Amino acid sequence: MRNIIDRTVNGSASQRLTEGEVIKRAQKGDLKSFEELYARHKARIFSLCLRMSNNYANAEELTQETFLQVYRKISSFRGESAFSTWLHRLSVNVVLTRFRKKRLLEVPLEEVSDGGVEEDRPKEIGQRDRVLDGSLHRVDLEQAIRLLPPGYRLIFLLHDVEGYEHQEIAEMLGCSIGNSKSQLHNARMKLRGILLRSQSVRNDKDSQHVADVRSAASVAA
């Protein structure tokens, strides 16, 4: 099956078909059409798996597993939603299954109380965080997300990045809605702390750079 997925899709008539037509052919067992669907969607699915697993090799395996599931289940696709939506949810389920097997979904719901700036703002579970939504470097946010514990990272990505509601997340993870909200809140608080520390380090480096430039200019004068 891996060989089927990894084949290079040549320019063919299937590439000139609409996605709906390609799907119908794939549902009838046409391998070329299945390969076409893989070529069209593999990059986005890999990106999703990489964000959720935080590991390149795992993301490759999860992408392969997702399309193996597509091959097995494509006949169940009824077109009630966009194929991309159906595929997206299938991929999320594949990742969640891997997380469950490795028991990475069990995250303690401790309150974050490290003192300092985090204690100066009300802890409103379910509310947007202005620090996370504000003018931050995207690279900083991506790096901060990678530093979260697996369970926190997963909840944050599902809710704030992928747009799932807490009820949907609770159903997918087999937890309560309150549990989902609590983990999201703690994930945001941890992210906030990481981002503020990162911003502080950047400001210190910028200040030092300015001081070095001024010192060099003074010596040159």
C-alpha cells in the first residue's frame, strides 16, 4: 500500500477532472484517482500532522496512515461536507489514535500560578488572550507551541488553530467539556509565559545591540 501512495502522479486525464469526479473514480477502486487525491492533499495533511505531533518522522508516518485510512474508507464519503473537511477530520482522528496509544492525552489540570505577570490578569476560562492574539512574531508562536506538553498542545491546536468547539473536542478526546476548557486555559497561560519570556529576551538582545553600535560609533569618532 505504501508503494501505491508513494508513486509519482503523472500528468493525466485525472488532473483535468473536478475533485468530485476524481473522488467518484477513487471510490470505484481507480488507483490513479486515489493517487491524484494524495497528490492534491498530502502537503496540507503533512502540515497538520507535523503541528500536532511535533515530530517530522512521526508526521510522515501519520500522513501515510491517514491516506491508508482514506483508501479503506473513501467509499463511506457521501459528500455531505467538503472532501477536504472529511479528510481533515480523518487525519485528526489518526493523530488522536496515536496519542491515545502513547498515553499523551493525560495532562494534569493544575492551576498555573508562577506569580508575576500571569497573576495580574483574571483567569477567564474560554476567553481569548490578547497576548496570544496580539502583534507577536509568528515564529515565536510556532516555537512556543512546540514547547507545550503534548496534551496542552493538542487542545490548543484543535481549538485555537483548527477551530473545533469544546463539545467536539470533548467527543474526540473522550473527556468533559470542562476538562477541554481547563486544558485550553492552562495551555494559553503557558504559551503566554513562554512568549513574554521570549519577547523579554529579544528586547534585551536589541538593547545590547544598540549599546554595542553606539559604543562602536563612539570609538570610531
